[in-house]
Amino acid sequence: MLLLWLLPWSAQAASPTMGQDFLLLGGATDEVTPQRACAPDVLARHQEVLSIPSPQQGWSGKPQAVDVFGVLTGEVRISHGDREICGSMHDARTRDSRFRAGVGLVVVPEAGNHEPIVVSWTRPLKPRWVPTIQLGAPSPVQQNDTARLLMRAACIAVAIALALSALMGWVTTRDRSFLVYVGACVVFVLWQAVLGGLSGYPEPWLPVHEHASWWLVALSACSEALLLPILWRLNGGDRRWPRSRPAQYAVLWGLMAMGLTVPLWGPDGLAVVSELLEWFFMAGCVLCLGAGLWGLSRRDAYALRGLLALAPWWIMIVADAFNAQWLVAYRIEALQLSTTWFLMMAAYALNLRLGRLRRQRDEMRQLADTDMLTGLPNRRAGLRLLAEYLEQARREPMPLSIGFLDIDLFKDINDQFGHERGDQVLVAVARALRGAVRNQDNVIRMGGEEFLVLLPGAGHAAAVARLETVRQQVATVAQGLGIHGLRVSASIGLAVLKPGSDDLAGLLRRADHAMYCAKRNGRNQIHDGERTTTAGDPLPA
């Protein structure tokens, strides 16, 4: 359906220029560029006014670009003479298309003109969150605006990519930590979109409108609710003080509740909540820093990861305390970069966790498929491998033989020499079997004193020769153990796959029957169910 929809559009777009070395899209239009009129009620809310005076000799007559950043709520008005624009950070349709990260305007005052450029805006929630106004030639001002936009968009793109990666991790592990991380990324993406104005680019996709303060404070509370507990855990606080878990949940749900009840607060209440969130965040950073330094002093390698995640926030706190100009000018970008760095460090911690989970899974699988005494694959793993060989033999086709081995008179060995010696015999037999085959995974302990030897690609003659080597290796086990009076031998049943008639159960059944025939015929020999193929000196019954 997608292709059927795209094909007519592609043909229509390409037809006017078919055979040319270019593609012309779109056409002439009479659509008027959308402008936002400066309504009186909007201007009535502008408590802050800046008048940018002309140089002493007046304006030069060259174009002057004015770009305003960091006005998070309300609209910005820029005017000079009869030129005026009112733009909102949360609706790109109201702004000059040459400016995307801020609200900007290009004016061309007459040479010698002394009329100032006037900028006005709504008073911000926080006193230190003052706007940045950039004045200069259009080209560098617009380049700076574009660079800010790219940085803001890149931070959101990284957060989305990290969320998708964590979602794949959850699909693999079903560990809810990955889902928590995905939820945190979603909250941080929404917060960054409102903070940087991308919620209104290219058109509003969040219903922010004139409620930008509500959105910003609510999403700040929700982001802080997730950020502080994660920072605490990254810095090792959760490991060293496990009783802090209830306090973490109290912080999480308390801040979430504060964020969800934001519409109930008036303008004055929002300002108070905003200040409380800032002070609470700084207190949380102090606690996380203390936990990280404590862990580092105790040689906790994981604490360094937490301190690195915390570092950008502390740089911003210190810079804010000293009223650093770069922070005032690039506060939004600094917040987004700090958030992105935090998400990357948290993703790194998740990847370490994923590695540990995979190692644990592999270890559990290894334990589930391995006989603990001999280190050989157990019955479960052996039957699975035999099924794979059986399928391969049918598909190619290729010969397949198996040998079912039982240690002769093993109960007497346990009774005469003790179970500890019996275990030593089993381990020595397993070692001998591994040394007699090419692939050690093809030797399986089926249980007790029974072993299975898989011989993929071996026909009857080759299987007999290999199993004879196995029988001789088993006969030397007693000599290697150095136990006086101990004799070890094995009866081996051989079964060769019959194409088109054998299944796994039938093949095993024939090998088991052949092994019992070898025992009845005197032990210490190989039997294929019909005749004794090779025999050593039979042991007394």
C-alpha cells in the first residue's frame, strides 16, 4: 500500500524534468507568510522591556539581526520603527523562518537613524533565567541560531536512540530496569522539547501554547523525580545504604505528584515550586556527590561512573553560583548536554548490567547442560546435540554412528573401594573418552556409569576403529589411578544410523541393546546388536 501511494507522487514529481539532470519540486504560490500580530493582551503581559540604542553616530544603514534566546514562557516582541514581530518559542509558525532556536528579526535602519530596537518579554519564573539577546550582522547571528537548533535537536535524537536501544535490551532480558530507563528517556525528551522550543517545530506537536510555564515546571518535577534516584544508584548509595530505598520512592512519587498537580498552582505558586525544585535538586546532588566520594574512597569502581554522570550538573551549579556569562547565554544547551551525558552514563551502566545478565545466563545454561562431576555435557545437552547431528545426517546425507558405553561392574568398584574412588574412576574415564575423540563435546555422560560417544560422519568400520580406541583408553584408567587391585573396563554398544528408518529414540534404543549384548557376551568389548565386533579379554561374571 505504501508503494502504491508513493509511485504516483514520484511519477508526478519527476515528469516535468524527465531527462534533465535536476529535479524541481513544488511550484509558485500566493500563500502569505504567517505572521503573529502583537495583540494588546500579549503586550500587556510584557513586564520586561529592553531598548537597544543605536551607535553614537546612528545606525550604519546595514541590516541588523536581533535574536532572542531563553524566553521560556509567553511571546517575545521585537520592533523597530514600523517593523514589529511577536513570536512564541512553542510555535515556529509565528517566528521569522530565518531563526529557529530563538525569536529573531532582521531590520534595515536608515543610515544615521537613532531610533532604538525594542525587545520586550514576560518576566521569567526564576530571576536568574534571563533571556539572551544577540545583535549583529544577519549571517553570524543566523549561524549561531542554527548551531543552537542543531545542538538541541541532536540531544533529543540521542535520547530517542538510547531509549530504542534500551527497549531492545528489555526485549532480550525482560529486565524492568530497561523499561524504567525507556520511561526516563521519554520524560527527558518531552522536557527538552519544551525547554528548547522544539515542541513547536516545525508545528506545535505538544499542546503547550500559553501554558508553557505549567509544562516546564511539571516536566522539570518529573525529570527530577527520575534523575535523582538514578544518580543516587549510579553513585553507589543504594548499595551502601540499602535502607535508603523507601526514601528514594518517597522522592520519586512526591516529585511526580508535584508535577501532576501543577495546573492547580497559580503563577505565584509556580514560581515557588520552581525555586523549591532547584534547591531540592542541589541538595540531591550534594548527597549523591557524598555517596560517590565515599564509594571512591572505599575503592568502589562503580562510584567513578556515578561521579562522571554527576560532573556536568556540578559544573552548572558552580557556574550558576558565580553568575558565569556562558551559562546565562547557553543555559538551555548546557542543560540538554548535561541531560544527554547523564543518559549516556546511565546507558553505560545498563550495558554493564546487560553484560552481567548475559554472563549469568551463560553460566546457568552451562550449569544446566554440564555434568558437575566430570565436566562433560549431560544427558539433556547430549540428546540435543544428537538431534542436531541426526537432522544434519538426513539433510546432507552423511553417516552417523553412536557408541553407548557402560563401565563394567561399577557397583562392585563402589562397594570395594568406596564412592570417593568410584567418583575418581568416573572422572578418569571421562578424561580418557575426551582424549579418544576429536570433539570433546561429543562425549556425554548419560547418568551413573553410562556414557554416550557421538561419531558424526563415521560409518560402521570407522566407528568400530574409534570405539576400539575408546575401549583401550578406558582399560588404562586403573593403571593411571594407581589403586591396587582396581580393574576398569567398559562394554560398548554400537549403532549406525539407518537412513529413512531411524529416529533419535530408535537409534539410542539399538545402541543400548547392543551394550547389554556386549555385557552378556563377557564385557570389555564392542557389540553392534548383531555380533561382537571387537572384544578384549572378558572379565569374569
